[in-house]
Amino acid sequence: MPKSGSTSKISRRTALAGLSAGAAMLAMPRLGRAADEAIRIGFPTPLTGPFAAEARDQVKCAELAVKLVNDKGGIGGRKVELLVRDDKLNAGEAATRTLELIEKDKVHAVVGALSSAVQLAVNEVTRARGVIYVSISQSDTINEAKDFSKYTFHEALNPHMTTAAVARQTLKKGMKVAHLVADYAYGHEMLRGFKRAQAAIGADNVGEILHPFGAADYSTFMPRLMSMRPDVLCISNFGRDQANAIKQAVDFGVKQQMKIVVPVILHNQRLAVGPDVFEGVVGGANYYWGLETQSTSAAVFNAAFKAANGGAIPTDYGAYGYSGVGSLLAAMQAAGGTDTDKVVDALEKLQYDLTKGAQHYRKCDHQSVQSVLVLESKKKSAMANENDLFAILANDAGSDDMLRTCSELGHAT
């Protein structure tokens, strides 16, 4: 059962009627005299590679945030442009594209990235040049003092938040837990989060196996994991790796022996392999379209996205694109333009609700404080329609208590 929010139905009429009001932070009126210069937002994301499906969703939702602003005349009469670049899921490529966006295209801010390592590369470039960067990829590291700058904002959830929420719903004292982990920053951060959460609960760690990023064959790992005889298998990877790992685990009969959980359950990967493979898998999420029965802002966001995309529904990582760009533009509106220091100040003071409820950026590390969903993949017979993928097990309200403390991150308090 959800932990917060009303479970009463929100009608289609309510959603459509609320579209203008609910999107008010994005659909902003003109301010003052129009300027000739457009407001340019750089948007690096991996349009090619194993995360391409999630990246395309990010672009669609970011474009929607820009459209809602421009349909109402822009910010201070200035239209907004989204400059999308393919970072190819490569830190060096991302740094190059970001530098071009700043030096050649003269962007006023940057939003994007879909990998822990890539977003850190983007952040290195933006903070060195005093350009605001809103990251929309999960990371614990980007909030730590060594990687932070006043220009760095993190709109996405982080591994500490998601793993703790998932662990609360799936682990109990005395349970045995094994881990299959992608051998790069994202996987390592998720493993650290799960181990911290399971230690607090009193669950026992029985083993960890690292796999190469982009692995196609997991057959050598499954017998080793099964021999550990865990109650729960935590699979910490992303994109196509998630679909491939879960499918091969099911083929080996893993689900008959243990529960499969993931830190982030992905809409697109569930679609890629079907309900039978994902049935019963539990994972965290920043967004699910089914929140529209609990949240007016979710219903409004869904309606706007459907209207712009032929009736399609928005996805989890798509919602990051919308809220990342949307919160930045709301801050620019509050600041009266693109002056960097004024926009930073506005972001630090911003209270926003674009997709699922109240959010704000914590002062010390600029982490977005927000709710965390825990979802369970439905079996086919329980699905009301093709989009009815998940049941909402929990909706943990956002609070500073779900974050690592500022002092733990290395920030002065």
C-alpha cells in the first residue's frame, strides 16, 4: 500500500481541467520587454548505446517542458531552445559535447546525462566554466563535496534513496542477500546503498558477483548465485543489462529459489521482455504513470505528454527530463532571466511540483528532495491494459531524513 498520498481516483476531466494550472510553473507568461536572444539549454544524453530507449524518453519530456514555456511566450519574451547532443554513453564524448555547447553554442545552462561516470564528466566541464548543470541521472557521488559546486544540481533520485526504499519493502532481519552488480560507478553505488540498508535491517550478505558493463551472457554467474542460496537476489545494473540479466535468471529458475529485486525498475526494459519475465520483480522508481490516481500533478503531466505524443504515456526516466528542464526554467522565470548567480539563488529557493508532488533542492548539496516509489511488476493476468505494468507497493514522501547528511557528504554545516 502507498505510504502517502490519497488513493482516490482522479478523473480524466479533472486532469484535463487542471492542465493549465498544474503546468503553471512551466507554462509561464511573458515578463517585461522581449529580448532577441533565445534561452539555450544544452542536453547531452546517450541517444546511441544500451541506454538509448531511456535517453529518447528524456528528450521527449524535456521537449515538452520547453514547449509549455514557449507556448506562453517564453521567459521574459525570450523563446527557449533545447540543444540535444549524443554523448554516446562515453565520459570523454560527453565532456567534448558539453564544452562545444558552452563555447560554441553559448548555452545558458546544461541538463542531462544518463550514467554516473558521464554526469561527473559533464559536471567537471560546467563547474570549471561557471555554468549551471542539472543532472538527471542517479548518483551519490555528484552530491559529495569533492565533486560539488554551486552550479551543480541533482534532480534525480540517488542510490542511497532508492536502495533504502526497496530494502524496506523486501528485506527482513535474518534474510540472506546476494548481489549481481554491473562493474562500473552506477553498480558500485547501488551495491553500497543496498549493503548499508541491509545492515541497518539486519539482513546477511552472502556474496557479490561483478559483471562487465554491457554483458550479453550471464550464464556463468547464475549457478554461482544459486549456490549461495540467498532469499533475495539484488541485481544492480541498468538499461539492456537489466532486461538481459533478469531474463537469464528466470531461464535458470532463479525465481523459484529467491526473490529478485532491483534498485531501479525500468519501464522500457519491462516492455522489452514482457510480463512473464519481470513478474514479481520489485524495484524503486522516480515516476510511474499510474500515480495519476493519487497525484494531480501526475495526472496533469500524463495528459500533457499524451497530447504531445499521440496518446503515449511518459516513462520514469522521461519524467527526469521534464522535471530537470522544468525546474530550471521555473528558476529562470523567478530570476527574471538567465543571470547565473540569480538563477542559482532561485533554484536553491525553488519549491516545485511538476510530476508527482512537492520537491525542492537541499541547500547544502543541491539534491532534489522528493518521493521514492517502490513498484512490483504485475503478472499478465493482473494487467488491466498494456500500460498497466506495475503495482505501487510504497510511495515514500520526500524528506531530508532519507538523504545522507550534509556532513557525511563533506559539506560544512
